[in-house]
Amino acid sequence: ATHGRRPAHAADLQLRENSDFHEVLADGHLVLGPRSRVRAWAHADKTLLLGESCVAARRLTSDHGIALAHDCCFQWVQAPVIVFGRPRTHQHPDRDLRQRRLPAHAPLKDARPWGPQGWQVDGDCIIQGGQRFTGSLLVTGVLSIGAGALLEGDVKAHKGIVIGEHAHVTGSVVSDHSIRVFNEAVIGGPLVSESMLQLGVGVRLGSLRAPTRMSAQVILAAGGVTAHGSVRAAQTGLVWGLA
């Protein structure tokens, strides 16, 4: 095992398994071996790679990209590209729903105007799968967005949000309770929960051109989740699932 503090201007670094540092900083690429621990801050001017079961107790940053293997624990991660677990090698052909001619969603029952081009729904709300809904939503109950749906706007639901497989929300997704995002869904804006975020395989957040942020008390990210910008778990974050 390797222990201590690395100098702030080291070149490329590849550290052994079970390394333990307060800070480790690299001008080039930085690779942390399996089961390593960084107690305060790890930074790479190029790429930062964490082996399986690493623990980043506070902050990870990179000017290029960060990849965390399965079973890694994290708290605050910031980079243009952040990949959790094994990256996806292909994309579903219907991944960008904005290019498809989805049928328009029917008006929501008992919805009333909320802000410019928005709607408020008292109680729970369901956006049907495979349909396009235009406008922001404020829901006092639980919001469910069906598989393959496209919601063009921001959403906020007080009691929780469920986003189905291959669904796409172009704006922000915010809830006081937990948010669950199923496989291959896409979210363009900030993803914020006061409780827990659970992200399925291949979920995508933001883009290189439009980085965003994700935050919650607890974040569980499956393999292939890709984020652009900042990810912050106030208590703990975990990369779960298969390697």
C-alpha cells in the first residue's frame, strides 16, 4: 500500500491498490488502484480513473474526465465527463426523442396554469409513455413519466418522481423526496433530490455543450451512467451493479 500526500505538480501517476492519501494531484493522468482511498481531494489535469471499491471521501476533479469503477464510493465529483461503472458501448436508436414525431400528450386532468407555459397538478400525475408533453410541471404528489416519453420543460414534484426507460426530460428534475430514473433515460437540466437519487443503466445527464449538476443526500448510480458537470452526494454516493 502507498500512503501520504502527493506533490501538487506531479506528472502522470498510477497508484497501487490500497493506496491511502489525504490529497493527490497530477498535471497529467491519474489512476487510483483498486480499494484506494482519498480523504480530501484528488485532481488530474487530464483524466482521473478510480479502480473498483475506491473511496473518495470528499472531492474528485478533472479538467478532462473522471471514471469510477463499480463499488466506488464518492461524495463530490466534477468534470466535463463523468462515467460511473463500465461505459455503454452503444446507444439505443430512439435515445434522442426530440428527433422523433411523438404524438402530443392529452391535456392533464384538473391541471391549472403555473407560470409561463406551465401546469400545476394537485395530487399524483402520470405522463403517458411514448408521448410528447410540452410545458413545465409542478406536482404536489408523485410524478410518473412513462417509458419513451418526452417532456419539454422543467418538472418538480413534492412527493417523488419516477422516470421510465428511454424517457427524456429537457429541463430540470427536482423533488423533496426520492427520484428514480430508469435505464437509458436522458435529463437535460439539473437533477436535484432532497432525499435519494437512483439512476439505472446508461442514464445520461446534461451534455458537453450544456453541463449541469446532480445532487441528493444519497446517490446510487448504475453502470454506464454518464454525467456532465457536477455530482454531489451530501451523505454518500455509490456506483452499484455489475462491473
